[in-house]
Amino acid sequence: TKYVAFAFLPKEIIFSHALTILVFNTYDAFAVLSSNLHEIWARQYGSYNLQLLRYTPSDCFETFPFPTPDPSDLSTQFLTLDTIGETYYTHRQVVMRERQEGLTKTYNRFHAANETASDIQTLRELHIEMDQAVAAAYGWQDLDLGHGFHKTKQGDRFTISEAARREVL
């Protein structure tokens, strides 16, 4: 895959053997898996076919340390993750439906520095909120994620800074 992107799909679909299917029905899990914190993990530990990431559950998912928030603040943190995950997912669905584009074209726009459409700007802002909520679930409220357009091995991307990527890993 060019992008690490997750979606909720009906169980009646017959999926390709090349896809990774993860069974979740909550937006807090979606938020964690869709965050830049998980993406950098997947890109570090996943395998590659040419320059495309091959998201393998044994390397990318099973080894990923999901956040375990403070039990005294458990409901608040997961409620925040659930809320921002649902908000992000819903907005992304609206963008794709209104533009009649799939995930790849949507994320091509998302990562294009010259793309200034308000719906894409909002998607970026929601991604920042989602990343911050995920970082907070790890107890990293003081970590400066440095969101912006940064050079990566995949080219210029709207992501967290190189310093933040190193710190997260």
C-alpha cells in the first residue's frame, strides 16, 4: 500500500487474500491504528514490495504496543479517542463521497503541500487532533509532534517531524 489507511466495511464482502483484515468495531481502535504513531511503527517494522508497504499483521499489528492509559482516566481517554476517531472517519467519508474519490486519491491530496481545499485542510486538522489524542493515551502530552510537510522515505508527506518519529519509535 502507498498509505496506511483503515476503513470499516460490511462483513458480507469477500476480501482479497492480499488485504489485512482487523476486526474492530470501535473508533478508538481506528484512531490508534490511523495515527501517525502507528504508521511510523508499521513503516519501521513492515516489509516492502518495491517501495510499497506490505502491512503484515505479525510484524505491524501484533507487535504494536497499543496504549494502556492510566486506569483512573481510562474512560476519558478512550472517549476522546473514540470521539476524534469517529469525527475523522466521518469527515474522510464525506470528502471521498463528495469528490467521488477513494482512499488513495484522498490521501494524495492530503499529502500534497499545494492542496489548500478547505475539506482537506479540515482532514489535516482532524489528523493532528487524532495524533495528539493518541499521544495523550500513551501519556505523552508533552511530546511536540511537529505536524507539517516533512521529507520522508516515501517523499514529502503531511506527518509528524523526524524528531517526533524518532522519539515515538
